[in-house]
Amino acid sequence: MILRMPRAPYVRFHVRAADPGRRTSVQDIVTTLVEDIGDGRLPPGARLPPIRLLEQQLGLSKNTVQVAYDELVARGLLETREREGVYVATAARAIGTIRPIAKPPAARLRPAALSTQSPPPGTVALSSVFVDPALLPRERLAECARSVLHGHGLEAFYEPQGYGPLRELIAERLRARGMTDVRAANVLVTTGSQQAIDVLARTLSERRVAVESPVYWGARLLFESHGLATTGLMLDPFAGVPLDEWEKRIVSGRPALLYAITSYQNPTGYSYTSHELEAILTMSERLGFAIAEDDWGSDMLSGSEYRPMLRTLGGPNVVYINSFTKKLLPSLRVGYLVAGDELMPALLSAKRLATLGNAWISEAIVAEFLGRGYYDTHLLALQRELDERYTRCLELLRVCMPEGVRWTTPGGGPTLWLELPKAVALDRLGARLRDRGVSIESTTNAFEGEPHLHGFRVSYAFLPPETLERAVEIVGTAIAEERS
């Protein structure tokens, strides 16, 4: 069987009449096409509208259009192709001088202060914050996707606040974790936690925010992109939260909001103690700032149902952010935000302005996954595996790291912080490691002001054990070489 290729779409052109308001003439069509072809607006090989179509659009007789096309064929500007139509001749460019089309100025984008980074291709990403794809429940998610499509088909419309059944399941889950006041109406489903942070930043009436330093670089740069003034609060994962210093900084900077990652903090891996959480809530009430808690990691702690959360201790005045992204499948990009009744209208309006609504099908798949009880069994298996990788990572560090290198012990989760002696230049170390096939993430964008830590994140969740072992050995050797 011979398959015919579809004909090229025709190029519409506007006929410029010498005597506007009166009937278009043969000369008007000829003059217009001569100019458009000569100026390059109609390139060689472009298909022109059929005669019957121009006849209808311009209100002309068939003969008028035919005569104009015949004249241009005679001049060598057009050519007819049997059963295909009329085309600009392939040699038409040689007829006249083609004026270059004017180019608009380049868009004025903000410079590299907002740039992000990715590991070079082909290298081992030692600082990745993701979980090893081999540990993610792709088969069960695929089963849930098939069930959603078979049972529901494709919904015609989205829900701006998020898929209703998913919001119900999230609220039920949070109530079981101590947030007894949370209802589906308090849940806003977002594209990962990043959109939740973005929605929050858009709605702040006072444009000042306090962040940990170091902090998740995507949050800090997002606040900056919205024009928010940021106050950095030094966080030392080896010493905990310096509460007195934080209070001084907050009094000075007068932020409207504190953004804090309370469990397995990104990038240090630190988890706040119950005492620190209670002190921050007391400080918030006394100094009058709101709190947004990014809790991406509390349900990754093994041996316990969950870590204490600011939202559980502080009630509805704490805006709560979480995500299924890294624990289920990054490409699904499903997160959520929980807020009190009085805040939700503004947050929902900000989301609708940004995206109108998110993809229904991803949210429905996650809802099916939660509804079947798959999520809890998946978390248990994931926690066990991460515990084994965490223990192995500590063993490797003890064996491979030179004197003077230290690291945090988060007790589980996905990552830890590796702190190096100041004598080791991080940029040179990074280049040395890239040459050997290992990439580490620069932490420059994570700090507010001059960094007080000198190191980088190590991920034992992302790398298979044998790959992690090889990477840690390479890092230990490279650090020793830099020191010498």
C-alpha cells in the first residue's frame, strides 16, 4: 500500500487593494504577491490558497483569481503542481532583493542570580536530594493509573483547589497525625512543594521573610524573584538552632513570615528538636510573625510514625507544606499546602492566577494510590532501605574520610551534610571530582550572606550501595589530595 503524504497547509496572504472599498482587481493580487515574494514574506515552496478559497474570501469571480495566478506563473514566481495546488516557485528568491525582516530586541531577563544547576551528564550525582528510582513504586502507580483511566476516563474539567478525593484523603491522613482541625477545604493541591511556596510568596502582604541559612536554594531564589526581602537565620547542623541569635535577627529584620524545613532540613539533613519547635512557636507569638513549615521529610523517619511538626503543635496559624514528589515519583509532581479557613481564599486565588488548575490525572493517580493503602506499605519498605543505606554511608565515611572531615548523623532520611576543613577549596574539589565522574552540588545559593558552613550534601538515598561506595572513596581521595 502506498501512503500519500498530506499536502502542506497553504499560507494566507493579505491582498492590498489600490482602491480600498472597491472590488479587488487582478492587478491588486499580482502586485501583492510580487511584493510578498520579493520581500521574503512568502518563501519558495509555500503553498498558496486554492482559487475557490480566494474566490470566497475576496468575493471575486473564479476567473479573476485564475488570471492573477496565471500571470504570476508566466513571470516564474508561481508554479502549479498537479493535484496539489499552486506554490511559490523554488527559484523565486532570485527575482528581487529580499529585505531582512526586522528582529525585536532580546527579552530583558534577570541575570544568573536566579540560575539553577544540574549534575553534568554521565557523572555520579552525590548530592541529589531524590530517592533511587529503583525504590519507587512505579508498577503500583502504573496499576493505579490504569484503574483511574478505566474507572473514570478523562475528566473534562480540573478543580482549581485540587482533585476533591485527594484532598479528602490528605486531610484524613493529617488528622491521624494530630492535625485534628484539617478538612479537605483546608488543603490546596499544588505542583510539588515548589508551587506551594510560590503561592505563599505571592500572597504575602508584607514583603519580608525569614529563612534558614543554609536553606533549600529553590525557596530562597523564589522569594528573591518575587521581590521579598529575606533575613537569613544561621543554622548549624552540628549545634542546632541558636534561638537567641534567631530572635535578634528577627527583631532586626521584622519578617512577616518564617519559612522553615523542620525534618531532614535541605540541605543539611538537620531535624528540629521538640524544644526548638516549641521555642519558635513562642517566639512567633511574641514577635508577631507567621510560620510556613515545609515538612517534606517527617514521614521518612523509621521506627516512629512521624516526627513532631510545627503545624501539630501550633495549630491552624502555621501554614503546612508537604509533597509526594520525592517519595512516590518525581515526575508526578504532586504536593499540597494546608492553611486556615481565612487564608485559603487568597492562596487559591494566587494559584488560579498562576496556573488556573493543575493536571487532574496526576492527582487522581495519587488519590488511588493512597486510597488503596499502598502509600503506608511503600513508606515502610522505603524507610527500611534508607536505614540500611544510611548505616552503610556512615561506615564508608568513617573508613574513607581524611582527618578533619566531619559529617552529621540525621538518624535516617535521605541525606547528610559533609563538612570539610577550610583549607579544602570547594570549587577546586568539585572540578577534581567531575574529572573522576562524581558531581557535588554547589551550596552558594543556599546561604544568605557569607556561608558559615564549608561542605556539601551527600545523598545515600539516591545512589545504589555499590555506586555510593565508589563515589565516597573517590571523594575521600580527592579531599586528601586537595589538603596536601
